[in-house]
Amino acid sequence: MKEQEMEITLSTTLKEKPKEDKLEFGKTFTDHMFIMDYTQGQGWHDPRIVPYQPLKLEPSAMIFHYGQSVFEGLKAYLTEDDEIILFRPEKNFERLNKSNDRLCIPHVDVDFALTALKKLIQVDKEWVPKLEGTSLYIRPFIIATEPYLGVAPAGHYQFIIIMSPVGSYYKEGIHPVKIAVETQFTRAVHGGTGEAKTGGNYASSLKAQEVSEKMGYSQVLWLDGVEKKYVEEVGSMNVFFKIDGEVITPELNGSILSGITRTSIIELLNHWGYQVTERKISMEEVYNAYKSGKLEEAFGTGTAAVISPIGEFLWNDEKMVIQNGETGPLSRKLYDTLTAIQTGKQEDPFNWVTKVSEKVRV
Ligand SMILES: *Cc1c(COP(=O)(O)O)cnc(C)c1O
């Protein structure tokens, strides 16, 4: 599909933009959105940019009943030179296709999706916030739109991209979170959909999240669904431990989401000469390391927070306080470096950053 085939309908009533120091996550959306249809036998067709608006779907649309959907999350940043940049966006569309495979949804063309996204950002370029720490959060997603109550992969889909200006994850600078280790509920098991970015994984995680929040913990650490023994990931983040100088992260085992931040952190650590081991790590091993004073740091990685230092784990009745509940030096260095690369403040030796266009705001 060629770019010139994309129709653009501009909104006639532009919205008032929220104040950049008052941005909340995912509550306000830009003036436009991208949308494209899929029809079995025809493929993806009618790519278009239209004013942000409600969808028109039949109540029988399959998404409402059997949850066939996938999504992505990435951010655009405005550099000090007024250029808009994206961080490894092709990885998001490649992962979208991996999720599509698992959910029986047709692939999208990665290059075309990226072209469409860049066009959409250019149309709404005034929405990329400038204030330190802010960004434009981008949410591509695909839903099954066919009106049919039979249980089967749908024959019609919509691929949509919406965008929302978001504030800094850390209002008062990077600080650690308290995490409850989940010993009752399961997010995903081998052979399930844990590896796919699909709404159902989040629906099944809400209960555990609710229980742990009531106890004063902001997120849960998931263990493997079979033995409840091995560490998997945290909420919407992958997890890393620094034990006795070695950085360890659970290996991708089929039930863990392969985070783009996770991959980037491993590459960055390797670049710095750290040994990073991807392997199974049990909660017992983490606890023993803690008891013997060798658990130096723990942190989560994901697009939203980039790095989220972990100041405390609650595992059954045991509280493990890490780094006196403060941000460890490696977590801070990783956060500072990765955010500086993502915002164009620091040279990007890995070629991770993609420009949307030159000088969009003069
Ligand atoms: C999106 C997501 C992550 C983080 O992935 P990034 O690409 O680093 O943002 C981790 N775990 C889950 C379950 C996720 O949905």
C-alpha cells in the first residue's frame, strides 16, 4: 500500500490542548487518529487519517464477546532542536505482528504502519509536549469488528492509532515502587497468551492488582503459573535483579512479554561491559540473595516508566527492603542514559532513534 493512497480529513474544530504541567496519563487525545479496515479476501484497505471520534460498531462486533484484540504502546518526544523522534518504533509494529499471530489476526505491513504513524504525528505535531519529561504516548491497536457471535477468528478488523500527550511518569524525579509478589492469581502460563500484547492479559491481572493496592503496594510481581516459583514480570514491566554484581532477568519463556525496553537495557548493559544473564530465577533465590546481603538492586523496565526501581518486595509475609528503599546507582544510570537517548539529549550509538521529520516546529 502506498502513502498517497492515504486519505486525510482534517478536523474543523481543533481541541484546546491541556496544560503541559497538568498532563495525566491517557485521558486526553489529539485531534486526529489513523484508521484502516481489513476485509477477508481483500486484505487491509482504506487507510485514512480522520478527526478523533467514537467508533461505530455493531453490538455483535466480535471484539465485545471474545476479546480478539492486540495493542502496542510507544512514545514520541520533542528534542531541544524541535525535532520529533521515536524510539525503535519498528520494534513495536514487529511485535504487533507477533501478537497478531497468536490472536489469529492478519499481519500489518511494518513499513506502511510506520509511515502512517509518522504522517499522523505530523498532522498532530502541535500535540507533542515540550516540557521536560513529557511525551506523546501512541497507542496502535487492532480489534475484531465483524458482527458475528460464532467463536472463530473474525473476517473484519480495524487497525487504529490514537495518541495522547502524557506527563512525566515521575513528578518528583525517579523514585522506587513497592511491589507485592503474587502468590494466588496467575497472569499467564506457557502456551497461553502471555507473550502477546492483548487486552485479555490485562483483564485477568486486575484482581491481583486491586488486592495488592489495598495493601499499599503499587504493582504485583507475577510468578510462573505452574509452580508459583519462578519470577516472570511486573504488571506492565519486565523485571531485572542485580545480585552480587551480576544482572539477571527472567528468560523469555513463552509467557513473558518481550519488552522493547528490556531488550534495550540488555544491549545497553552489554555495551557498558556488564554481564547480563537471561535465565530462570526463583523467588527463593531472590530471597536468599536478600538475606545474605547480595541483592543490590531490582528494577522494572517498560515504555511508561522506562526504569522503575523497586524499593520493596512483599513475598508471603516477608518484606524485603532493597537499597534502603531508595533508587540504586545502576537503576539511576540506566534511567538517565536511556531517557537521554530517547529524548535526543545524548548521542545514540545504537541507532535506536527515528526522526519523524525535520524541524516540525520552527
Ligand atoms: C508492554 C508490556 C511490557 C513492556 O514492554 P515495553 O516494550 O518495554 O514497553 C512488559 N510487560 C507487559 C505485560 C506489557 O504489556
